[in-house]
Amino acid sequence: MPVTSEPRPQAPAQPETAAPRLSAKLIIPFIDSTRQVFAKMVGVKAETGQPHLKDNAVPSYDVSGIIGFSGDLVGSVVVSFQLQTARKLVASFVGFDLDPGSADFADAVGELANMIAGSAKKDLDGLTANITVPTVIIGAGHKVARLNGVPCVVIPCKTPVGDFAVEVNIKPSGAPNQKRLG
């Protein structure tokens, strides 16, 4: 159940000559879960913008929580924050300020990524997916390896304390029990 009454963005348009298409059925659960997690767990309204394709491996911002997927879906989801935005959102999430160099700060960023991925995976059209323990990278210009030949869709997000992005790079694995996505 969506938390906001905002219109749901459509999946990005892709030219006919593009790499394999990524179904909106794989993106919309991440839009919905992002809004829900931030409203419920952080107490902040996260407005999602129009998803678009990403053409490089550099995350949108300086702080990234990374969750891997396996099972009927493979790939990763990166929740990427501006450092100052991450500091403010983490403080709202845990109830007090944390030093970005602390393990607790990284754990909080990872937990936000984990909640977004975990909430989204239950709505992935009946596909069974496992998610990894979060990995957190802090530092400008870091790169995250992505699946080759699979579009990476960026869901831009705005909050009253700053911007962040959810970057989805997943695909059906071809497992025998997988449903066909259209």
C-alpha cells in the first residue's frame, strides 16, 4: 500500500536498439518501498522522480548502501546518498547524530538499503529472490560493478533534507521456476 498519493512514475522509455529491457514490474516495487521505508522508519517524505537509465558505474552520490540479489533475480540495488543528506537521514532514523567514519553510521546506511530491498522483493511479481547482507561504501567517485548488458535504472529521490538515488541493476536469472516478465 503506497504511503503517498503521488503519481507512480513509469519505467524509463528505451529505444528499440537498447540492451535488454527492464520491466516496470521490477522497478515499481523499489519506488513504492523507498517511499514507505522513509515515511515509516525515517519519518521523512521521500518524493521519487522519473526513473532514467544510467550509463556509468559511478553511483550518484558519495555514500552507497549495496544489496545483492540472487535466486530468480540476479544483480544489485544501490541506495546512494549525498554525505550531508545521509548524515541527516541516519540521524532521523536512529534518533541521534553519528560520525560518518563510525561503524554505526555504515550499519545504519546499510540497514536503510536492506529495508528498501527487502520490502521491494516481496512485491516482485512472485519471483523468489534472496538478498545479501548490505555493503556500504563511503567516498566520492567510487565505482560499483554492474551486470553487463543489463540496464541500470536510477530512481531519483528528494527529501526535505537532501537528495538520494536508488539504482536498480537486476534481471531475471532464467531459473526454471521463474515467471516471464513482460
